[in-house]
Amino acid sequence: MDKVFFLTMYRSLFRKGKVVRQIAFAIALLSWNLHYDRNHYCYAEDDIDRSSPRSTRNEIRRPNIPMQTFGGLQLWTDYAYQNGYRIQCNALTKHWRLLDARDVRHAWGTRQQCETALKNIFDGSAPKASPDHCVVLIHGLMRTRNSMQPLEEVLANLCGSEIILFSYASSRDSIGQHAEALREFLESLPPKQTISFVGHSMGNIVVRHLIADLMKDEKGKALLSRFKKMVMLGPPNQGAAIARRFASLGLLEVVAGRGAMELGPEWGTLMQNLAVPPFPFMIIAGELGEKSIQNPLLKNESDFVVEVDEAKLDGSDVFKTVPVLHSFLMQDAAVQKMVAEYVCEPENKK
């Protein structure tokens, strides 16, 4: 039925003009793929019913034309990482793809198909050896991995550690779902590699949720034991007053997603699922001062988005304030230097 629908649509396109034909073909192809795989794309390999003829058809590898992508932005979440390659799932269409370090797509379809493609890339050759320590950078709400690239470049020059950017669809799913994806992403790293974090804004809350999740089972505790340090940039560790104010307008979830609601009016529920890092961590908060532009929606000192008091969390090694706007903390030279000095392992500093 699916193939008949697609072929019928394809034949009808030749009666149209060239531009219309190309547009209609793209729409027909997308519609067919979404219809055909809607219930299968985001299933893990163990969840597939191998006895089902439909699941058997679904395992046929789809043709792929290596093409440049934007790397994820707001719709894609990373679930696995190996030597620069990432396997991602789309938050809307629920299909998977495999990207290389240049964000070129090498495979797409089900998760298993992407995992098989990744295995084939390294089949017969040993993957490049990874450093003993890595630093994972995690962006904030409605931002992308690109926002962390200025910091990535600095750390790559100053640290001998591997620097990894984690991308997630921050405005699409809950913080708990982001934490689950981050767990799978970290579990795909070399098993003996130790891990440090640098989070911006909501990215820090994702890590705190992950830590709480890992404390609940033995396998999780094994991963948790590999965590070394963390730097929190502008973290809403006590919730976000600005999110509560925007929520009162009724548009917050529509614009910024479930995670924004959890940072605002649903903070009381979310905080029960967060943990304080059981390893050394540092907090850097923005404090603009009286002479700088102030956010009229906030009553206290802030970086224009997160209030200084909201960033505080008992147990931190260091708490620093800098006169930098929330969105630019990762780009500030003084902040970058403090981050490098804190997370770079002494034996790995360049």
C-alpha cells in the first residue's frame, strides 16, 4: 500500500512543471518515509519484533547521499559518539542519522542501521586512540552546540584532553529525557575514559538530573565514578524567575518547550530529581552591575537571564561572578581561562 501510494504520486509529478515537480517529489518522498517508519525509527535494536514482516522490511538499509548538514540545531539529539562521529535522533520525525566530525551525513534510518554504518566505517581498522580524559560541553536552552564552540577551541589549545560537544533538542523534550540521552551518549565513550563537564544554563540542570539518575543503579554508579570535575556557567540551580514570569503569559512552553516550564513553575517537582555533583565543581555566574543594562523582569542582580542567587548551589569549590551577559559567558576570555584552569587535568595541560 505504501509503495503504491508513493509510485502513484511520483507518476503524477511528470504532468507538472519542473519546479513544481521537484518540490512535489520532495514532499512525496518525505511523506512516504514518515508514514512508513513513524512507529519504528526511535526503537532501540532490542525493541524490534524480528518476527514482524514490517520490521524486517524496515531493516533494509536506505540509500544515503553524503551531504552537509547543520549538525543538529534545535531538532536533533546526540545518542552515541565515536571518534568525532555522532548518532542522532530527530525530536519531531523520530528518525536517526549518522554524522561525521564535519556534520556530513553518512547514514540515516533506524538506530540499528546507523550503528551498523558506524561499525562498518571502522571495520578492519582500529579507531583512533582517545585521551584518558575528556571534557563534554553542554549548551543551554534554545541554544546549540555552536554556542559552545568558542570555548571548545580554547580548551582544545590549552588541554590535552578530548573536547566533545553534546547536542540536544533543548526546546523539544523534558530535562529528564535530555538526561537519558546524555547517559547513552556518555556510555558510548571509551570505558576507561574519565569525564569532566562544562555546562551553560539549562545544560547544568541536565547534568544534575543525570547524576541523580545514575545514583539509582549499579551500572549508573560505575559511569558516575568516571566523572571528575564540572564548571557551571550561569546555572539556574534554584530555578529561574524569568521562566516563571514568562510562563504567566501562557506562551513559554510553546516557544521554549517543556524544559523551560520545569525551570519555571514546575521547579518544585523537578528539583526532587536533581543531585548535587559528588565531585568537585565550580560555578561562574554573570553579575552585570548597576551601570549595565538591567532586565526589568528580574528584581535582583543577574546576568540578564539568571539571578546571581539562583546560580548558587551548596557544595561548590568556587563561586565566581563576572560582568558578562548570560548568552556570552562562553565567549568571555576571562571565563574561558578560569574554565581551562579548573577542568584541564594537570597531567594533560599543554
